[in-house]
Amino acid sequence: MVTHVGGIDSIVETTNNLPNIPGGKKLAYIQFNMPMTAIEDFGKLGEKDPFFKDLDECCKRHRGLWSKEAEDMLFQHFGVEKA
């Protein structure tokens, strides 16, 4: 189960610290930069960033899980066109 989501810039640090990062799978997208972020932290981040508020609500609609809808929101936010 995916518990964290990040961008290409988070891959090295996440890999080096993997034993110290709790949770399940860490999903990194190579199309944009984004710190590796726990899905459970989206709500807190959403207090200051409306994008994370929307992403948190999306994940909650899917029982706290990462979903295609959440991925689509992420791609739209970063201006990534899906092939």
C-alpha cells in the first residue's frame, strides 16, 4: 500500500533513509519535483496549501488510499500531460 508520494528530487534521500521512514510503499514520480510526503500529512499541509487540502479530501474519499483520482490531481497540479 502506498503511504508516501514524492517527486524525482526525493528519490535519493528517500532511498538512503528508507529504514527510517515508517509506512508502506513510497511512490516517486519522475515528472516533477516534490518532497516525499506521507499521505497522512496531507491534511496538516492543507491548512496552508489548498492543493494539499484537496488532495487530502480526495484520499479520504478513497478510504485514505492513493488512487488514480489523486494521481490525476497531482499531474494536473504540476502540469504533466499523461500519455
